[in-house]
Amino acid sequence: MSELKVPVSAADHARGGADGRVVLVEYGDYECPYCRVAHSEVLQLGRHFGDDLTIVFRHFPLTEIHPLAEPAAETAELAGAQGRFWDMHDAIYAHQERLSLPFLLGAAKALGLSERDCALALEAKTYAPKIAQDFLSGVRSGVNGTPTFFINGHRHDGPFDYRHLAAAIQSVRPRA
């Protein structure tokens, strides 16, 4: 079983319980249809486990087959720099079928972010180093596809549907 090689830190995007008893790390790609399915499962897990679960998302854009995954990740990071990462993250997955550069710029505008700043950041690849850092942490941890999940630092190699992920989380969840 693979282990998470780069521990969760303040540089990660996390939601749910700030000190959750279980930490779920997802390596995902915004253009991956399986990640979109996993997104709704993860949201359901968050509702079910509440503050007991900390959810972390790390970028793992498979750019050779998903050319818009990296610009989408960069747009999410731009939003994150302004405290809106999860809003952008959710918007991208909610409208994945419309993923395009105009969509990303419009999504930024819809969140009250500057379309111009977004376009400039994408052009300059301002947030590419963060995406690369996440990607390399995934490679070091044995990630070779998306979505890939780690639960309390251990790779979850089972199905990523709600039932299987919830059972895996419950099995490592410390008793209160």
C-alpha cells in the first residue's frame, strides 16, 4: 500500500474539520470525468462525517489527455489566493462539460474576481509552480491516475464511490 510522501500542510487547500480525526487527500484533475463523479461523493462524505473529516485537494492535471486541466487548476489557485478556492473548485466540477478558457474567465468574474487578472495569471502561468508542486507530491506518493485518494496517509485502492470511501474512513476513524 502506498503512503502519502508529502504531509498535509498549510500550503494545501482543506475544508471540513480543521482538525479532523480523518484526513482525506484527493489528487484530482478538473477535466477528468471520474474526478467529477468523485467530487459529488466527496461532498457527500463531508456532509456525513462533518468536522471529523478534513478534505484536502491536490492538483494532478493529466495534461496529455486533458489540456484544460492545468488552466483550470491555475484558475482555482488564483481564486484560492483570494480566499475562494473551494468556490471555484466546486464551480469547475459543477460545469465541467463547459470547461474552456472563456468559462474559467466567466467563473472568476461570477465569483467577484477580476477576469483581467485571471487572464494575465493564466498567460504568465503565475500559479503553475503550485500545480507542479502538487503534481510532484503525487508522483512521489505513487499517484498515476485520477482520482487518487489517501486516507490518513494511506492510499485507498478500492472503489471511490461513497459507500467504499465511507467504509474506509470509518475503519480508521478514532473512537470519540
